[in-house]
Amino acid sequence: MSLALFFGVLVLLLVLTVPICVSFAFVTLLPSIVDASFPYTADAAVRSMVSGLNNFPLLAIPLFIIAGVIMAKGQISERLFNVFSYFVGNRTAGLPCAVTITCLFYGAISGSGPATTAAVGSMCIPLLTSVGYDLTFATALVAVSGSLGIIIPPSIPYIMYCNASGASISELFLAGFLPGVLIALCLMVYSYIYCKIHGEDKDKLNAKCMELRAKGLGTVLKEGFWALMSPVIILGGIYGGICSPTEAATISFYSLIVSLFIYRTIKIRDLPKIMLEGIHSYAPILIILSAAVAFARVITLMNVATIVSEAVLSAISSKVVILLLINVLLLFVGMIMDTGPAILVFTPVLLPVAEAIGVDPIHFGIIMCVNLAIGFVTPPMGANLFVASNLSKVSVFDIARKAVPFILAFLIALLLITFVPQISMFLLQ
């Protein structure tokens, strides 16, 4: 069976908005339908789908999802924001920068872009507008900063990439820290430039900062201490070699204890609803993962990776050009395809090309996830745009237009991450 027909059918199904799992399942069976001698039958596909989920690292995904729901309901993002606002709130672009830093820390607990956008945006968008910032700017800021949720570890897309590539989850988590900080810095630089050009309502900002400072540093740190400890415990456990990423996901239920018994923002009666919300988020991912396992097996049997790698390398010899083309492709994919399926489809195809030109699989995982993170704020998919739009009632396309300079800042960080591998690999040395 030709690769053109195989991928053509997949693209057609996706364009027709056939569910991802159904699309994967159909193209998985297509080679055996076209060619009866193809060594991968429906029975083998079903066995692959079932056995592929018997994978201990995948257990981290539902645990981080539920932890993210707990933290959103437990108002942990508000405590984080207050701590950062206390120190930088009275400076130029202080509160917008505090939003980005809060997303950075919250992403270090939830591992999800939309979850970070929802939890931080529900509190920060009204606050920013109340002190004079433009509503569309505030919404775009939260939507783009929310993408840090999948860059800063722990990250659900990182886990999915490692499952598809065989890379070490612990190493990818370690590699993702500095790229996440770099992207946050780029976003904060643009926030500073925007506030310098458009000005700020200093009276309202000073009044808000004085209100916060009236509590005193001790009170603010006391209220935010337990929230700040969440990423410290999770990342400290992983980076310190105390626990694996999956075990760290279990530790993240620390946030449940904090929300129930310290902040008391969650009641026991809320737990069934929280668990149900987590299940609703994880079930589609689980089905897609199972179908993707069988799909990846078919790609291996059809020798797709070798064919694509040889074709690209025979046509283009420049490493820089190949990396730029990969980035352009992934940016486009992120615009039309959800992050999880995109990783599962394109990792087995593009990773061999990247390895052939000397790119480390860990470094390539960061490149791929940063590209797809930009897809969270680009139409027509743009999950963060829809979440932020729902919070602020600003139209998706208005948010997208306002987000363009933020996206350009993101792209600058992407180019640095792509062509300066030490940014990703430094902590692994």
C-alpha cells in the first residue's frame, strides 16, 4: 500500500472531523483491507490497543489531570498570584508579569495548557481589568501564558511524547525547565514593552498593591506557602531522584490535602464531582492513546520512518533548513490538530529525521512540544483561546489578533530553543 494513500485517507478523515480515535483505527486496518497479505490484522490491532495501555508511566496522566482539577477548585492559583504580585506588582508591567509567573508555577503542577488558562484566567482577567488594563490584552496574556502549562514540567504532552518515542520521561522533564523559563521571560519582555507604550493606571495599580502590602509580607507568604510548596515537592522529588514522574503525580495529591484541610476551599462533598471531571478529561485521551499504539505499529511495519527520513535527507542536506521545515510543519499541525494526537502521529515519522541530522531525542521532544504549545493560541483549534474567550466573553479572533505579539515572542524563544540545544540539554549534563 502506498504511503500517499495511507496518509491521504488519514488527512481526509481528519478534515471531515471524524473523531481522532476512529480515524486512527480505520487507517490502522486500511493496509490489511487493501492487501490481505499485510501482517497486521484486526485481531492484532485490538491486542496492541489493549497491551499498549498496560504502561506504568501513562498512569501519571490521569493523576496530573485530577491534581489540576483539584488545584483549580482549591483556588491555589490565587495564592500564587498574590505572592508574586507582592514583589513585582508596583513595577511597570508588574501584574502582567505576575500572571505569566503564576502560569509558570501553576503549569509545574497541572501539566495542562487549558487547565492553567482556566485556573489563572478566572482570577487574573477580572483583576487586571479592574486596575485599568485592556480586557482583550489581559485575555490574550492569560491565553498565551497558559501554554506554559505544557512546557514547564510536569507536562502531559511530554509523557505522551516519551510513550511514542521511548525517551526518558525524567530526562525530558528535566530538559523542559529552562525552555519554559525562557519562554516566560520572552512573554514578560513583551508585556513590559506593551505597558511602556500604552501606559498604565498607576493610581489603581498603587491602590491594589497597597491593599496587598497592607497584609504584610508574613501574611502573604503564610497564605501562599502551601501553594508554593506544590511545585517544589513535585519537581524536587523528580529532579532529586527521590521519585519517578508517575510517583510524583501521586504526590501531587498533596494539593488535595492543602485544599481540604488548610485552605478549606474544597469540601468532602465536592470530591465525586472533581473525580468525575477528571475522568471526563482523561477518557478521550485514553481512547486516543490506545488507537495510536496500533497506528504506530502499522507505521513501523510500513517502514514509514525510514522512507520519510531517506526522502528528506536526499532532497535537503542542510540541518538548519530541515529544522526550520520541521518547525513550520509542526506549527501548522498545531493549528489544526490537538496536541496529543499530533505527538502520537508525527513523533514516529519526524524523530528519525531529527536523529539522522544529529538532534537528540530529548531536545527534539522539547522542540515538538513548544511548537504544539503555540497551537493552543492559534485558530482554528486554539484550545486556550476558547477557554479564555469563555472567561472574558471576548471573541476568539479578537483574542487571537491581540495575541500576535505574544506569539512572536514565543517564536523567538522557539528559534533559540531549536538552534541552541544547550538551553534544553544544560541540566542533563
